[in-house]
Amino acid sequence: MEDDTEEIQEVIKIGKKAPLPRPISRRDCECGCGHEFQPLRKDQIYLNKQHADFGYNHGKRKRKNLNRKNIEKILLKNDNILKKHYTSDWNSTQVECYHEIIKADGFKFAYHIGKKEVKKIVYYYTYNYFYTVFKKNEIKMIKIFKR
């Protein structure tokens, strides 16, 4: 006797389970590496944290602060040169140096934090020191003070 009911067998597929299709399309990493990735969130623009760090440090921020960084290096160098000459004489509160010696050390007179004029004497300020330029027997001299 035959049974009128047939058994329905489930079809089992052996292989990889493919992930469900995502509504967010694939995009290129914003750091400029050229990798394409599938974002997990709609605001994910970098492949991973390393790419995000690279993009943050080498993107708009680096270009924006490049000029500031170069000027800060010059100001720090100027301050270090004044410190070198100021500490060469331990007994006084002001040090007089030749203009040419300071200039030969690499001091750039155009870069300073500020200037102040007191009784027709102009003082130029760096981070920790200030100085004035004057003539002594027709020779340019610099007088350095600690702030």
C-alpha cells in the first residue's frame, strides 16, 4: 500500500554563509590609501583606527598648522640663542653682545612675540627673554634681559 503523502525533504546547501546585502554601498577610505571597504555605519569614512589616525594627522590639520609649526621652530631657536648668551655671564641681570655674533648663531631678528617702546627704546620679546638693539661706538650691540 502506498501512502498518498510525500515527505518533503529540506534542501541543505553546504558552503559559506554569505552576509546579507547591506544598504550602505562600498566606499573608498578617506585617508588616501586607495582601499575600498564595506562600512558598518553610515558615518564610517575610514577602514579602521590606523587609517583614521593617519588621515587625521596627515590631512587638513597638518596643512593648516604647517606655517605655525615653522614659525614656532624659529621662535624657539631665537629663545635658545638668547638663553645661550644670557647664561654666559652669570653675575649680571643684563648681558651685552655683538649684533654680528648673535646673527651668526642663526638668530632671526624679524621673528619675535611682541615689542614694547619705553622712552624711545624698543624692546623685543621672545618666550623667556627680551632684548634691545643699540649702537655703542658705531658698533651694533644687543642688550639681553630675562623676563
